[in-house]
Amino acid sequence: MKTLLYFESQDKIKKSGIGRALRHQMQALDLVGVEHTLLQKDNFDIAHINTYFLKSRRLLKRMKKTGVPVIVHGHSTIEDFRHSFRLWRLMALWFNPNLMWFYRHADFIITPTEYSKKLIDNYKLGTKVIHVSNGIDA
């Protein structure tokens, strides 16, 4: 089995928490002997999408058409986005429906915390959600 780890705009997010998640996901897959790639042009069996932007949406749609299972990583929740910066209300007009679209269309959602799993479960999307520690090193 081979997994595509997809992070849109990797160069712009590499120092953030979500950017560090890439390194941790690669290490976790290496530990259990699962091949992975960062290249969409490679052959892979599962797509693991970590970002919620336009290219990520296109990838998810393409994977659904080709029958490749899609995991969406539940890094974000509406509750955590709320009040997170000055113009959050304006951005929420795009962010909230977009996030729900990704979670609704995923075959599976993995969250980094039990807290985020509980929040996403409460959205009642019909998508299975599990918590797997993000393993952030102290």
C-alpha cells in the first residue's frame, strides 16, 4: 500500500503546526512500513489530504471519480477558527462551508486530538472520525 500525503502550499505552511504534521505523518508511516509519496503523479492507493484550499478540493474530487479512498485530516474545527483573529467572522463565510464540504466528502477523517474528534463528530456529517495523536515532539 502507498499513501499520498497532500499538503497544498507546503512551502508557505512548513513552519506552522500543520506544516510539521507532514514530517510526523511521514515518520509514522515509515515506522509501520507504509510507503508514501508527496507527488500526485505517483501511483498510490490512498490520498491523505491535510489542507482545505482549491487544489485540495480538486484533488479530492478527482480521487472520488477514480475510486481512490480519501482521508481528510481534521486539523481544523469551526470552534477553533471562531475568534482566532480579527476578521474571523468575514472569513467564516468561506471557511465554515468549505471545511464542512471537505469533511462530508471524505471517506475517513483523522483528528490529532480527542477534543477535535468530539467537535467533528458533533457536526453529524456521516463520515467516520478517529483520533490519532499528532505526536508533536516536545
